[in-house]
Amino acid sequence: MSKTNPISRLLFFILRLIFAVKESADKDLGNPKKILVIRQHNQFGDLLASVSVFRAIKETYPEAELSVLVSPDNFYAITKNKFIDRYFVFNKSAILTWQYLKNLKQFLHAGYDVVIVPATVSISATSCMLSRFSDAKKRIGPEELDGKINKLNFLFHHRIKLSWLQHPDAHVSDFSLDILRPFGINTHNYKSEISFDDTDKFFAQGFILEYIKAGEKPVIGFHVGAGKPPNRWPLDNYIRLIEELKSEFSAAVYLTGSSSDKEELEYVQNKLTDEIVVFKNKTIPQLAAIISESTLFITNDTGVMHVAGSTSTPQISIFGPTNPFNWTPVGDNKLFAHKSEFISDVTYEEVYEMCNVILTEKIKSNNEK
């Protein structure tokens, strides 16, 4: 909404008149027993890359109950997350349904001591309003982001200025914590986290045994799709890479994806010399489990990149327009390839050489055992 729009000015005047709270300079949150984080406005990958927020809260207040409000688009990023005690899916399309509205109100009025609205790439007006509708005694949210004022910052008792511009190469898992650091909430572990149980692990192992039949071969997974077209490395590069790794390392390979990757998956399958299996439409814990059983995982810059990032499996992430220093998974064996804003500028040779180094080292390590 434009600042000069009289209707916009009137709307914010009314909202401020009804919902504004007095800002507090006291950064002592006491010993909160119930904490709510609202992340319904973030994409799946954004949320998964920002697990450090949940880890920091639990490390600081291990006895507190942590609840999270998510969306239909990102909730699966936190399924089985060990830091989160409960979550609720905020669905705008169901907001006028009486039973849903009742359930939402019950979730927001659960006796919270603190509600937190983080912000990374944008500030959500909906998230800010939802925080105000909660019964939390203290509300923490962004005052501004990268110099852009949050017009709803008057809803928060604690208003935090956030600026990625001051540290443009800061990782999202680090930057996400800036909303918490003024209150002494922090962590030194920025790694993402996806918890999977024995059922997921047995499923993944069974998949490899039944469909891949790897034996002593290296198992390599590929995610060739991405929600944003500029984040998709050319499929012919993937095809060439798969064929070369199968030839040079006798690698057993598989593809991951969902129904939204149908065209990309079919193109690769049809172009490859041999048949390739697809680990498709599986749960996030199942996906994390099979990646954890793999020797190497190669992916575009997309949500699945962060799933792989939560495992200890060596990984190569291919970037185009996004700054890899902000978004590449955290870890010693998490590599990335990036040349320019055009992902096609990353050559096949560059990615193959990275694969060659990882796999050669793995073979050498296995031989020394």
C-alpha cells in the first residue's frame, strides 16, 4: 500500500488505534514456559534453513514448550522436528470455516509467554496480525527490514531492526537469529535439522536394496527440479553428469522429486541410456533418510537442497541468481557451484570435478579401512 494513499493511511490509523501496544526497552523475558513462533509466510526452503531459531530457543529455554504456526506450503519442513512440541497449519482459505476458526483461536490462546515473528527476505503483515491476536504477554517482531519500515511494528512490545544489507554474505541461519539475540537467545549450531525415525531409515534402506541394488557401489542422488526456473541447471548437464559418474565410478543413481517436477524427471529418464529409479512424492523425513544413506547428493538451489543439508552426506548445490553464501547448507562437506546470476554458466566440467574429488576420497577412505 502506498504511503500517500488516504485509504491506506486511514486503515493503519484504525489498526494503530485499536491494536497498538507500548514498546518496552526491557529485554529480560524472564523464564517463559510457552513460546510461539509464527512462520506461516516463509517458503519451505526458507523455513528449513532457519531451524537455528528453534534450536536457539530450546537451548536457551530447554523446559519451555515451543509451538509454531506454519502454512500449507511449508509445514512439512518441520514434521518430526525435535525442537518443536506442536504446530498448527494456518490456512487462509479455511479461515471462514467456524470449526477451523475455533481451532485457530484455541491455538493462539494457549497461554503463551512470548510470541516471535522472525523475518528474513520479507515481512508478513498476516504474521504480524496473527501475533497480535495471540494471548502472548510479550510480542517480538521486526521494526524494519533492510531499511524498509514495518508499518505494523506498533503491534509488538519489542521491535527489532533487521538488516541483511550490513552483512550481505551472512547465512540465513545466522541472520534469522538477529530477532532473538537482543534477548540473549542464541546458538552456535547453524545446521538445519530434520528428524527421522527407524521406520524412515528402514524404508530408505529397503528402497536402496530393492530398487538401486548398490552393493559396494557409491550411491548418488540427484534433484534436477526447482520451483523457480532460474534455479534449474540445464537438464542435459545432469544427464551427461549421471552417465559419466555411472561409467567412471560404477555409481548407482536415483532421482528425487515430486509431481511438480514431472516434466524434468521424465525428460531425464527418457534421455538416459539405462533406466533410473525415482524417489518421488515421499515425506520429508523419508527423503532425508535416503539422502543420509547416500554417498553424494547433487541438487539445484531449492527446498530439497536444505533437506540434504540436514544430513551428513556430502553435497553439491548448484546456484544461479541466489547468493550461495546466504543459502548454501552449512557443513564441511557441503559444497556449491556458482558463476553468475545465470545457473547455466556453471559448467558440467566444474561440477564433475567436484564429484570426482568427493568420490575419489571416499573410495580411498573405504580402501584404508
